[in-house]
Amino acid sequence: MHKMTKDHTSVWNNCIKVIEGLVSPQSFKTWFQPIQPVRLEGQALTIQVPNKFFYEWLEEHYVHILQKTLQEELGPNARLEYLIPRKTTAPAAYKGPTLSKDLEKNYGQVPLRTEKIKNPFVIPGIKKVKVDSQLNSEYTFDSFVEGDCNQLARSAGWAVAKRPGQTAFNPLMIFGNVGLGKTHLAHAIGNEVLNGFSDKTVLYVSSERFTNQFIEALRSNAISDFVNFYQLVDLLIVDDIQFLANKQKTQDIFFHIFNHLHQKGKQLILTSDRPPKELQGMEERLISRFKWGLSADLQVPSLETRMAIIQQKMENDGVDLAHDVAEYISHNVRTNVRELEGILVSLIAQAALNRREIDISLAREVISNFVEDITTPKEVSVEQIQEIVAKHYSLSLEDLTGKSRKRYIVIARKLSMYLMKQYSDMSLKNIGLAFGGRDHTTVMHACRSIEDMLNEKPQFRQVVEQIQEKLRR
Ligand code: ADP
Ligand code: MG
């Protein structure tokens, strides 16, 4: 067909006609109707999508369709670019990867820009060798929400970023459980160093990749190139060093590189899922090196920090999240930040797919797929609850089931009833009986007043959370 005048609207309209026949009406309505064509430059069509999540969803699920239809319209070199309106600032262009390439790109994983270190075996000779840092530019200090859980590690990281190799924190060892931000923080430091010192060579490498490169170097007789390459670096970040455990030769070479860099005043940052002293299968001399600097841990974020993280992530995705929903999620997802992110992503996806509002009931559904003990708390006995609550408030069992009207005793009593209702199948009537023969309406009122308190008093909520934690064990 001969196409004379092409503009973004006509090109997109043609595409959309084809796409409409290929996807379900529901998907079409959800994912394609909201798209606006913006401009056409050569063979690059720019479309505007509502938010970043939307863009990612399209890339993940519809890239083939988009690619094919656009190529029909614009030829084999067709490209698609996305525009995502920023909420607070002026719209900024978001350049999606080109269509043909992003198929094999590492979508969905940590968005490293390149899968491989381009040339890990650069032979130094000329002074300046450009090394691809392997840093993810989205992992910055700005996007790393501060909280009690990460204060030490974050501020040490910041100090290191401002004066790499010049502080006492060398090496800086960041440790903590999975999903708590070790990798993010390590990248943030690297990015900050690159910002502040354009002449410094920064390199991020996972222990696994380091190991593989080493094995490859052994195989190809290129050990000295390997070592030379690593000795070029001004800031070396080695992620998840626990993977070096029991790899004797890799540890030896790492020890060598470590010493060289350290002596030259170069900065090392290491991460690990456990503190240095618990690194089994690691040579003593390495562990003692790790202890030279500072070991700082990352803890599970508190409720407030979880809230802040949720809000920041949703803002970045351009999604409005009601306060009560954010609160609900932060209450119920407590393990780590990665899980929190997982919940948010499915929440948006569910909302979009089923055309539902993001409210507490949707959040509850999504969370119940992730976290088991929210909707199906373990059965606990009356005695267990009474015992734990009584102990928490330093009361006797008689106080709890008796007639005292002292305020804190009343609260403890009501709370026990509430927990009974939550954690057992007992009827209100039987719960009443277990508390000194009280009426079922009393139990009902008790539960309501606890719910009100939970909504209104964050401190009380914390207490209840602590008790619930004990009950789950
Ligand atoms: P780890 O390396 O400790 O397993 P990651 O650094 O991969 O954890 O973090 C998991 C996810 O949680 C990442 O997407 C990261 O951006 C996010 N994350 C962790 N901590 C924070 C934080 N304090 N603020 C914002 N995002 C965080
Ligand atoms: Mg990690």
C-alpha cells in the first residue's frame, strides 16, 4: 500500500486497528486505549502512556505486537519511544529501548544496562581506560528511603561516596537479609562517586560474575589481565561476597586484589547476607581484612519507613495511592522491601486488569496471595492469648477475666477478645464465656472499640503488632 503522508496520529490509528483484532477487548481497553500518539520522527513513533508501570507492562506483555504492527507501518527500523508525564514536573521523555533490541534485553531483572562487562580484560598501558561501571542509575541515594533501619549504613555510605578511600570505612561492608537494600545502597554509593569524581573508575560486580570471570581467565591463560583490570579500579563494589565461600582460588585472587587496592587507598565496598564473623567457608585472612573497615547492617524497615517507601515508589510510578491503603500495606507486609515492591506491582496490575480501584479490599486480596498468615492466622487457644496479653500488660489471668474497670485492664481484656475473634473460630458467645461469662454483645463492642483504637492510635497498633507477632510463633 502506498502511504503518502504519515503523521503520528494516522500511524498510531493504523496500528491500533490491527492491535484491536489481536488482543482481548478488555486488554485493548486497559492497555491501548489510554495511549496517545505524540510525534513521529523518521521511523520513531513517540507515544504517551499514563505512567511508568504502564510502560513496563506494555514492554513486558505486548512488545511483540507493538513491534510487528509498527514495522508494518514504518518499515523494519521502526522504533517506539515512550513519553511518561511526570506528576510534579514538566513531562519528560522516557526513551524506551528500541523494539528490536528489548526482546533479548534483560527485562524484569535488576535493570542493569548491559548484561556483560564489556571488556573485563582491558590491558592497562594507556593511562585512562574507560570501564563501564555496571551501575544501575536508578539506584541512587535519592531513591533510597532513609530510616532507622538503615541509618548507619546509609550515612557511612554517604561518607564513603564523598571521600572514597579517604575515610576509615575501608572496606565498607554492608550486610543484612535479602531484600533489605544492600545492592541498592552499594549502587547508590557508586553512582554518587561517579557524580562527584568523573575521573574515578567505578566498578560493580557480583561475586558470581567475579568468580566466572576468574574461571574464564584461568581457562584462557589471562590471569594477569584479569588482575590488572581489577587493579585499575578506584572504587570496587563486590556484591554478595558470601558466594565466595568455599571457593579457595577465587578467594586467593580476591585477597590479592583487595590488598593491592587497599594499599593504594582505593575504596572497597562489599555486601553480604551475614556479618563477617558468620561467613563460613571464607578464609580467615579475608575475614580479618573485611573487619578493617566498617561493617554496617540493614534492618527490616519500621512501619513509618515502609510507608515512606511505598509512597515514594507509587509516586515514581505516577500512581495515586490513598493513605489508608498505603497504611494497610505497610502494616501487613513486614518482611522486606523487595516483597513490598512485589505487592505494589501486583496491586497496580490487578487494578488495571480488572478495572478496579486500588482500595483496601483489593490490597487485602493481593497481599493474601503473598503473605499467608494475614488471612489465615494460625489457630491459637484462649489460654495462649490470655497468657500473652496478660503478660504484656503485667496482669494476672484473674484481672483479665475479672470485673475490674481500670482502664488498662479493660483495654487488655477487650484486646484479648478481639484477638480471640481474629485467631480462632470461636463464636462471640463462647468468647464471652471464656472471659468470665460475658455477653456476646459485650464481645462485639470490645472488638469494635479495638478496631477504632487500631485505626486511631499508631502506638497501640504497634503494641498489637508485637502481640500478634508472638502469637504467630
Ligand atoms: P538486597 O541486595 O539486600 O537483597 P536490594 O538492594 O536488591 O536488596 O533491594 C530490594 C528492592 O528494594 C530494590 O528494588 C530496592 O530498590 C528496594 N529498596 C530496598 N531498600 C530500600 C529503601 N530504603 N528505599 C527504597 N527502596 C529500597
Ligand atoms: Mg542484592
